[in-house]
Amino acid sequence: MQRPKHRFYAPPSAASVDRVILGEEEARHAIKVLRLSVGDRILVVDGFGATHEVELDAVSGKQVAGRILSTVHEAGEPRNQLHLALAVLHQPARWETFLEKAVELGCTRITPLVTERTQQGRLKARRLENIMVSALKQCERSRLPQLDDPMSLEAVLALDGSLRLICHEALSDGRTLADLLAGVDGPPEGPRRVLIGPEGGFTDGEVERARRANWTPVWLGPRRLRAETAAMVAASVLSQWDG
């Protein structure tokens, strides 16, 4: 039988040992948009690493539920943790674009970063969660990344990791991220962490504090990138590093 093509989200609290019930919004999409009916098979991801194949046996009113046929764990998840911290941006929509792409690129932790040049920007938690869930389903992952509350640069600098990088546009000495990774003898196990500054970049003082905390400054090339673009470039390169 052909594998189900429609993918839905339901947290672990919506599932029992052998059944899952879709939430109201997901059920509405199943009924009103996709016109699913009893006997149809769907995939349900729980955001905690499980992807269930489900056969629908209740489609009525606002309720959609079904029997779990099989479960796969950690589908679409990276082998190593990838943590991106991008400064809060003045235009929330740009940070939201980054968030969507970070989920697609396999980030396991995402941090809104507060720096010296961070401008006032308001991120709405409920909207960010919806963006992450939508991206999770689209890219066929199974685990929602950890999304932090806004954190100071100092708090993130204190985190350990197998690779800790701070992207800085002023490093025009040719030491790009690609150069750095090419010189590493195989991808290290453990969390990889990357810091990306706001529209005005990190200050020299912030970069120096990162150096003293044993973070490695890297350059992303000669073109001036928007902050969210720089974050996507770093995530794309590191997401491919494991092969």
C-alpha cells in the first residue's frame, strides 16, 4: 500500500497506546481542505521524535481520530545537535523567516539573542510555535527544536559545545566557515553552536568577549548578508557536514 502523503501534528498528550486524536485546527484542515474520510491513512508527528502512521476511524463534525498502525522514531532528525542563536531583529517577519528555515535545515535549538545592537523587536510565542509546527510537517522532521526565550550574549557564551562559532562580517582575512570546517579532522560529536548578530552586527567588544570564552570567529564571505540570510547560510553548511 502507498505510504500516506498527508502529514499532521498532534502532541504526545493527544495520543494513547494505539490511538491519536487531531486538534481542532488540524482536524478542520483534514475535513474541510483535504476531504479525508474514514479509512484514509495519514502520518501524525508528535514533535517529540515519533511519527505515527494512522488509519482514520472517526471523521465527524470537528473530530478526526484514528488507530495507530506503526510508529517510526527520530525520522528526519540530525545526528548531532545544531544550535543557532540569531539576534532579535527590528522586523519580526524576518526573524520568523529565519525560524522556518532553521527548522527545515535541522536546527535542534534556536535562540533569540539580545546583543548591544539589538533593536526593539517583538516576537509572539504562539505565532513562532505555529511556524515551527508547519515547518516540521513540511520538511518531514519528527522533533520540534527547543525554542528559547530571548537570551543575553553572555548567557549563550557560557554554553559548552564541540564547535562554537561567532559569525562576524569584519573578518575579511579569508577564514570562512567552509575553510574552518575543511581543516577539522571529521565532524565532532556533540552540540554545534553558532552566533549571528543583529542588523548592525556584533561589536568588536562582543567578538573579543567571545574569543576569550573560546568561541571561534568566522567569516561568511565578501557579500554583505542580511542577518537572517547569514544564519541560513551557516545552518545550511553545518547541516550538510555529517554527509
